[in-house]
Amino acid sequence: MTDYKESEKLPGELAISIETIADECMIIYKKTKAKPAEECLVYILDMIDSINGWFYKKERTRSLMDKLSGLNDFFLDFESLTRANFIARLKQEQSAIRRILTRIHTIRETSFVSAGYAIAEAITVFLMIGLMFVKIEPFYEALFFISAIAFLQTYMIALIKDLDNPFEFYVKEREADEISLKPLDDLKQRLNEKINASIKNS
């Protein structure tokens, strides 16, 4: 549950750090009309697509980290275009993105102890078998109680498995139960609008 509550915040924090870098690039571009700033914005848009693909396991973690490190080339070009403290801020946000992606990767790849699932499932099975041998009258009341307990036990196991990995977007039938990626989708739309507006004005 702790990991799940933390996971709810991670896409939003990821979008904030990416947008902060994009805003700095936009400031540099508006001030200097420098080509590296415009190219960096396009690169960030491509990186957002890669991050979305990574959530669906269409992109490898190592490849995504390499793309994140690719921002260093743009930061190097920015040294002659802006002050050093702006570059330091960009590096901080890049580090924050790397930290968030690593945390998401850890949550996604680390499963709850398999023995815990086995014990819970075994208890559920034995409980159902035991209840079937208990004599409860009348029959319909017995059926109701056994069905209700079976449903609750099975639902709890399914809930624990779902909470265990809130980033399981690659399983299509469970996609609706996962953490929302709307902050990243909204960010991509905003960046597209900002880039298009800047190109028209330049």
C-alpha cells in the first residue's frame, strides 16, 4: 500500500521535472533563437514518447536512461547561451527524472514474496473445503455464507496482486486499474502547443 500511494505521485513529479527542463529550453530559445534550444524541445517530446512506451514495456530501461543522458549534449551547448546556475538547475531536474524512473522500475520489477501469495491462496482453498464439510442449516444460508467468504478471500488476493504492481500497463485487461499517466499526456500536449506557437512567432 505504501508503494501504491507513492506511485500515484510519481507520474506527476516526472512530468513536473520534464516540464521544468522544457521551460528553461523555451526561455533560452525565446531569448537567443538558438538552434540547440529548439532541438532540445523536440528531443524532450521524443523522450516523453519513449517514457510512455517504457510504461508499456515497448522501451527498455537502459535505452530510456541513455536518452535521458542524451540531454547532456544540449546542456553543454547551453553553457555559452545562459548562466551557470541555469545549467545546474537543469542537471538537478535531470537527476530527479533519473531517480523517479529508477524508483518506478524498482516498484514494477520487485514482486511481493511469492511464498506470501502461496500461503494466502492455500488458506483460501482449505477454508473453502472446510466450510463445505460444515453442516449449516438451511442449505441456502450455508450456500450464501460460503459464497460470500469465498468471494471476499479471492477478491483480497486479487487486490493485493493488483496493488503489488501499479505500473502493469503492459497487461491490457488490467490497464484501467493502474496509475494514471495523464500528467505525461497533458505535458506532451502543452509542449506541442508551446513549440508550435514559438515557431510561428520566430
